[in-house]
Amino acid sequence: MSEICTPARPFAHEEHIPGSGTFRVRALDPAVDCATIHAWAGQERAAFWGMNDLTLDQITEVYRELGRLTTHHAFMVEKDDEPVALLQTYEPEADRVSECYEVRPGDIGIHLLLAPAGPEGSQAGWTASLSAVIAAYVLRGLDRQRVVTDPDVRNQKAISRLLRQGFVAGPVVVLPEVDLPEVHLPEKKAQLAFLPREAVFPDGS
């Protein structure tokens, strides 16, 4: 694992997983990446992401606005230089989820949108590798103690994937509606799930 920064395509984390490839986590560039996000988010499989009906311009503006925040951040995850996931991190105390659980010091929230499978289908084990890379970046790279996520309770596929990856299910909660000039989020019934650092790195690293 190494940290490299180049003027053209800076990235925050790089990790080679034997048998899977080289993964990089880099800050999202709306001008470069939103066409990809638009293609992913417009598919029926991404309905729970909440952007099915947004235009490319609207999605670009969403991520430009997100880029102005200091508490919420968006990243593209690449595998062998190909985008494979959109990762969003957030400070739980600055998010509506804080109204639904007791935030601890060292908590960090994430949302993850996976790229659609290619023409040959999903490669066995690659999501486990992706999860390991994201955990390493978020928990070690950002020096956090616990990950929290809040998938829609109807998104059983995502919830099952989280539990397989070591997350522990928390309570089912109702995230309140957010209605601001720059963003509107409808009320959401969500399954909270948590991933403690010690579950990923039991040696205390």
C-alpha cells in the first residue's frame, strides 16, 4: 500500500490485492466522473441510490455541491484503472443519521454504489477485495474506529452483502426528510449496520 499524488489524477489510497488487481481510491471529479455515475445511477438496479430520474447536468451539480462540503466527500474507486464503485463518506454528526443513533467518536459513514457487471458478469471474489480496500482506506487511512452505513431496508441484496463482509446489523430506523434549497432527501426506512475497526484489524493496527 502506498500513497501517491499526481497533478493529473490524484488518489488517496492504492492497494494491490493478489488475484484481483490494483485498486485506487481517488477524489471524484464532477467534470470527469459524472457521466459514469449518470450511467450507473440511471439503471433500475440502482433505484435505491435515488438518482434514477436525474439528468447528467443535475447529477453533476449534486456532486459539485457535495465537493463544497467539508463533512461529506465523494470518491471513485478504480480497479486496474477502470471505475468500479462510487464511494461517499460523511461525518455522521453532520448527517441526518445522527438523529437515529448515538454517534461515537471515530465513527464515519459510507455509501457505496457498485458499477454494473461487465459483459462477462461479476468476477468471483472481487467485491470482497473491494470491501477490503475500502475498509483499509476508511479505517486505517482516515484513522477511524467504526463504519456506519444505512441502506434502504428494502435493499436486501445490499444488506446481505454487508453482513457477509463483517458488518453487524443495528436497528431499523426512519431517516427524516431533508428539504433544503440545495438538496432534497425523502424520508427513508433504513437498516443501520456497523463495522468496528477491531473486526477488520484484530491485531490493533
